[in-house]
Amino acid sequence: MRHTNMFIHHSTPALSEVKNYFSSRGAPEQEAVAFFFVYECRHWRARRGHFIKSWKTTALRWIQYALLAQATAA
């Protein structure tokens, strides 16, 4: 019988961590704040309800879309 761990610890970042990460990627602080509060309201779950395993991967995707939107709007 195979056992799986149903209780995986998911760490959530502080707003300051998110701001630092966005800043290091050249994204504006307002995007960091928006990202943080969107996912905080979702309890750090993806759209389909699964916990986000890596908030940095999700943040990077957010940053890429935000910078692309900025470039196309200019």
C-alpha cells in the first residue's frame, strides 16, 4: 500500500519579500502589491484551487505578463 503525505507545508511570503523579488526583476512596486493581495485573498491557491507550490514561479509569470502589457501599451 502506497502512502502519500496529504499535509505538505506551503510557506507564504511576506509583502516585503514579494516587493524585493519584483524589484530584483525590474517590475514596479504596484505590481508586487497587486500580486500579493490577489494571492493573499485566494489563500495562496491557484485558480483551480490547488496550493501554489512556488510563489516565485507564479510571481515571475505575473511579472512577464505585466511587462508585456506595459510594452504593448506604449
